Amino acid sequence: MVLLERRTELAKAAAALRQAVSGSGSLLVVRGPLGTGKSSFLEALAQLAQEERAGLLRAQASAAEEGLAFGVVRQLADSGRCGVPAGPTRPRATTVMVAKPGGKATAPGQVPRTTPEHTPKELMSVLGTVSADRALLVLVDDLHMADTESLRALAREVARRHSRRLLFVFSVLSGDVRAERPAVKSLLGTADRTAVLSALGPTGTRSLIGDAFGTTAEEEFAGALYERSGGNPLVTRSLMDEVRFRGLSPTAANAGAVRALRPDHLYQRLAGFLRSQPDHVRRTANALAVLGRTVDPPVTARLAGLDTHRYAEAVRVLGLLGFLDERSGARAGGTLLWDALADSIPTEELTAMRSMAAELLHRAGHPAEAAAEQLLSVPAPHTPEAVRILREAADGALRWGAPRDAARHLRQALRDSSAVGSVRAGLLTDLASAERSFATVSAVRHVAEALPLLDTARDRADAVTRLGPLLMEPAEFTIDSLMRDVADGLDAPGADDTVPSEPALRLEARRYALSAHDPSSIPGAVRRFKELGPRPPLRTSGERELVASLAHTAFVTNSASAGQLAPLCAQLLERERPGPEHVHTTLPLAVNVLAAAGRTAGMADWLRVAGRRAHRQGGEVESAFIRAEQAMIALAAGNVADARQEMLRADVLADPEASGLPALCTAIFATVALHSEEPELAEEFLTRHRLSHPNQYLAALLHMARGLLAARRHEPRSALTHFRTAGQRMERIGWLNPVLLPWSSCAALMHHRLGEHDQALSAARLEVERAREWGAPGAEGHALVALGRILPGRRGAHVLEEAVAVLERGTNSHELCRALYALASHGKTSRTRSTDTLKRAYDLGMECGADWMVRRISAKLRRDRAGTETEESRLTRAELRVARLAAEGSSNTEISEHLGISSRMTEKHLTNCYRKLGIPGRRSLREALGNAAGGHT
């Protein structure tokens, strides 16, 4: 038998046995908690005795025979009379014995072989006879359960051990109350050696698992089993039996299943063992089970209802039993042991203990989160103090970036039947503040539930303005009507309280934001914006929110120019601290205006800081929204690849619990997909997140995506229908700015493809006119490119030249790349101008990550070279050397060091190589150079 992690203890036993063989007897006591393998250890000693050719007597004490006089002595005598047994001796219910007064009687019809008074003499005779011939090992398992008469007889024999070839080995369950009997304490007190068996460590547990399964367990599985068993061999083996019964393999995938195992037979055995403990030990264990990992002796003692002395005694016993770490006082023994203990507490008693534990922990100064965890496990809190604890824990969870934990605490507080009126309303609004970071639908519902319970207009305004208008759909949740009612309450004559203008301004801002799709509300919003004048007040958050909302309405309706709105929105955001809180206001609308105007300076840094803070605070919705804003800013700067990356990262963050992506995020991501020439991805975003919502702008974007897909399939008439439908939806809500959706230029190109020249010109000029009204280079340049492609002859080339000149004034490198490509592809552009323009377009395409443009430009360059191969298109020697090193896998730094040139020069050579070879980047170099080996380069 292999005993894991018992080398030191076995060495003690082997040394004692060798001494006995040499003529010097001794007493070895083996101690250990329940399940640590004391019986297996004694069995290993029996095998060791056989190897040493020593004699063996053995007995197993048990609670069933504790009342039988000389029961243990009789087992020892019988084992001596029968010779050395092959296996361990178990309690012998069939052994004929004479009962002492109050004990069990002799079985009817049977005559005892030895009377009680002769039993000790028989044992003494066996010990003397065998030990005279050879060493003798005397094993008694669970000595603490032995009968008193046997204990006295053994004490007499043990007292004479030193002059005889005897080794007595007694095992005792540490902490068992029966080990405190005088006869047991006296006998154990004479021990020469003590071997203490403890739980296995992680390595021993892993070895035990490997032996059981015949293979090495994966780390996570072994860790889960050790966590569950605490290294206790009995518990570990029971869990492994359960694992094998369920057909599970020792892999990481099954670690979660191991943590949930609750073998019934083991549960019953542990529960029975715990019930056998004295009252003060049992009460302390229950208190520790309730408190979990919290270590606070005064709180534990009060929860157990014990004085200091009784509590200290209980802790000592639990330490001996292996329930506690004797040095730190922390729980030990594995989670299964403590789960069994907690499950054995009656439900009503457990509920009362958890409520009391929460209050004791809170009063003792423990974090509110620790106290609240107790309350989360009860059906409902029933005291105002419990509600206060849960609210305090929720506040802490929000500070530490755990809004879901905050929501759990507040939901539990709402179960308190005493939480009514303003108290319940406060809990509901706090819950909405937590849920808005991951469950916007629930947040709106809870605010709506709280409003009727609030007494004052001020409180109702505060509740409503906790919600960000851009994260919800007004038509579905009727939040716009709720806000209108609150605003009316603020304005009503004779209102019950005086409300400052700040809540009124924030409510007004939200009302305009939520009614932006309502054509009947737009004239009022435009009028209100003009009333504010060219320099509206921006001192307070309410003033800034109102200006952001109104400026956005002026932008979408094309009622004000980029030159008017961009400086205003830039000033507005300069006064705001970057953070995730802005998502729950109307301020993202100002970001939208700046992106549309091409004024992106500083915005990337502002949003980067806000994104980091959102991540630290655990705001899933905020993080996704800020990613969308970053995508919008990247797109406005022409960095299409960066915009696409942010789009995909934010979509991963979009939780179904948040009712999908907010409408504004969905619109941004669809726009990014359209600009990256992925209309199928735009269609997927729109149908997956927001198709069911009656949002005219999203519906128009969906028609735009489907129109582009139809155009790709060479179905111009179908594409034209989609583009016209998109335009009708935009016109219906009064959104006329072409930055939002350049449907008119797309329709113009389809008319042109169908040969409908007049309609094409009309549609193209409409977009140019509106783009010039807006005044941003990106929008105007985009519209001019469409017009230039339609106009015949030199007029078209002239318009494309104008488009390039306009876009040169802006920051959108992607739009400039498109315009350059269109100019180079025009039939009236000279060959020299075309080649130079394509080179510039190629560089810009590489810079902004527009791979699809790079492929088009490369293809045109190859076609042009096929007609006229010139020396200029060949790689120079320096470019060829750089290209070969890069193709072999060298980095730019390594190439620069190898050739003795600067990093900038290396980058320039590589860019020229990509352009001349007509490839999108470094990964295509090896193949391109191979194709050029025959002289094509």
C-alpha cells in the first residue's frame, strides 16, 4: 500500500518497530482528523510488521461495542489465538462476550470462552509468550471508543513495555470528546512518539487522482477537486468515485462539475459526525459556516451565542478536527465539508443566523459588501438596517466597478416588505443607475415604476435624468411621455416645490433628443436653438446638454453649417471631464456633430480616457458606446481600418440584456461597414440589433445596405429603388444632411448606369448643394466625386479635380483616396497625371487601411504597366534589397541595421515596392518577388 505524504510518520513507526525488535518497547499514538487515513496507516504498519517477521495483535474499537467490558482486549486475545490475521479486524458482533452491568448480555445459548476476569490474563499471556520469541506489534484503531475495562488492562501492559519486545500503536480521532475521558487521556499521555496525520497537499491530491484515473489530471480539474475536498483523503476518494460514476474525465472542462458535486453518502456521514459533537462545538461550526471566509472571533462568538471561554474551547476542538487552521483561525477542510455543515442547519435557523451575521459584521466595521452577502442568501430582509446595509454595499460595488453586484444588492433590498413609498422609490432609482451599465431595458422600467412613488417634482426630475436618452427607444418604452409629464410638473403653476432650472434644462435636452425623429418637433427645436444665439451659455451640465441636443437637431436637418456648430460643440466638450458618465447624457450628440464636421482634433484622446475609465468601472454599455464614438471619430479622419476594429470590439460588448446595441451605436457601425464596402455586414448589424424598432434612420440605412448589395449583383434598377426608398425615409423625418446618408449620390450613379442622364445629374447636384450648405470638406468632396463621375468629358475631370482640392482641405484620407482614384480612372485625365494620382491614392489607401481601395489601385497600376512598361515602374536596387530582406521575415529595424539606412528610408522603400508591385502589403512580397524573378519586375 502506498501512503501519500506520510513518509515522516512512517519513518517514526519503522524506527519504533526496529527498537522493539532490539528489545526496547514503546507506545506510538497516531492522531488525525476524520478521513485522514489513520486506519490505512495502521494497515501499512501491519504489513511492515510482516516484513520484519514480527507478531501482530489488532483490534478495532467502535461506538457499538463501547458498552461491552473487555471488548477491545478480547479482540486482541482472539487475534493472538488465531495467529497473525491477513486483514484488519473489524468490530465483531459475533464475538461471545459477557456484558458488564448496563451493557449487552451474552447471546442466548452461547457460553463465553473466557470470563471477563480471565480476559486480561489471557492477553497478558499472549503478550508474554509472543514477545519472548519475537517482536510483537499491538494495533488498536479508534482507541477513544474503547471500553473502560480494556483501557485499564492496556494501561497495565503499556506500563511494562520498555523491557519487552512490544510496540503498541493506538489511533485516535483528534478532537473527539471521548478522547477526553480520564482513562484515555492517561493512557495516551504515556506515549513515546506521536504521529499526526493531516490532509494531503495539492501534489498529494494530484497523485491520488492520477492513481485513480490512470492518467495525469489537468491542472484546473485537480485544483477544483482539491478546493472541494481540502485534501482530505476520505473526501477526495468519495468525490473521485462520484466523478467516475458520472463518467467524467479529469479535464479542465469538468472542473465546474467537480465544484458542484455533493455525494449523498458522504453528506450523510459528515452530517452525522457533526451532529455527534458537543453543543458548543456544533454552534461554533454553524456560525463559521454562515460567516464563510470572514475571520472575526468576537463576531463568531456572538453569532454562536457563546462566552469567550466556551468559544475558545470550541475553536480548539474544531482545529483538532481539521475544520480550522489552528494558526490563523480560518476555515479549512474544503468547501464540501462546509457546504454539508451549512445544509444541515434548519432553514429558519439559517435565515435568522444570516440576518444576525449581517448586522454583527456591519456593526463590527466590516465592509458593507461582506454583510450584504449574508442578506443575499435570505428570502427577504426584514429590517431597515438590512436595507441600509444592502444600499451601502451597492454604493461600494459601483465605486469599485461592479454594477451587476450593485444591482443584486438593490434587488434584494426591494424584497423587503417594509420598503414602501419614497424608500422604495429611492431603491428603484438606485437600481436603475446600476442597471443602465448593462441592462437598459430594466433601468427604464424601474425608473417608470419609481416615478409615481416620488413626492416632489425635483425627485422625479432627478430620477428621469439618470437615464441616457441615447440608450433607449422612446416609442417602445414611452420614456418620452414620462419625461414630458415630469417637465410639465416642473413648469406647472403652484408646483409643490421650487425646482432650480438645472433639472428643467436636462429634461428639456432629453425631450429634444428623443423627439429628433419626429418631424412635428423639429421646427420647435430649430427655433429654440436660434433663440440661444451664437454664444449660448455653457456653464452648467444642463446648459451643455441642451446645446448638444439642439446642435445635433440643427446638424441632421442641415439648418446650420459645420462652421457654426463645430466650434460650439468643441467648446462644450472642452468643459466636460472625459468619463463614461457622458454616455448617459446628450453629449455624444456633440461628438457626432464634430465627426460630421471633420473636426476630430483632440477627440480621440478624450474618448480614450473616457474608455479607460468605463472599463475600470465595469460599464459594459458605456464601453460599447464609447467604442462606437471612437469608431465614428476614426471614420471621420479616414482611418477606416481603425473604425472597423472599434466597431467589431464594441459589438462583442453588446449584451442581449442591454436590448442589443443602442440605436446610435447601430447606426454608427452600419455606417462604418458601408464605408469599408461591407454592406452585408451593415445589413447584419441592422437586422440583428434594431430592425424591429420604428426608427426611420435605421430603416434608411438598411435600404442603403441592400441597395449597395443589389448594385454589386449588377441590379441597378433594384439598387435605385432601395436608394430612393432610403431617401424618402430621410426626407420624411426632415434629416437632410448628406453626411448622415449619401443616398442621393448613390441614386445618381444608378441612374447613370441605367442611361438616365438627366435624373442622374439632378440627384448628384442635389447632394452637392446640400453638402455645400453643410460646409464640411468630407461631405462636399464625396458629393463632387459622384457628380464628376457622371459628367461627360473634361467637365467631369474638372469636377473631380475640384473634389480633390476640397478634400485636401479636410482630414478624411479615405475620401481623398477615393477621389484620387476616381480622377486617375477618368478618361480625360492624362497618363502622367493618372500615374502620379494613383501613386498618391495608393499611399493614402495603405495609410488609412482601406485594403479594398489598395486592391483596386494595384489592379489599375498593373493594367497601366501592361500597356507601357517603363523604367520608372521597376524596383531600384535599393528597393529590391529592402524587399528581399522583408520577404525573408526581417523587421524594419533589422533591415535598417543590416543595410545601414534610417528607419524612415526603409519605410519609404517598402511603400514604393508595394506600389510598383501592385500588392497590398508585406505578406504579398514573397509571391510578388517570385513572379518578378523572370524580369517582370
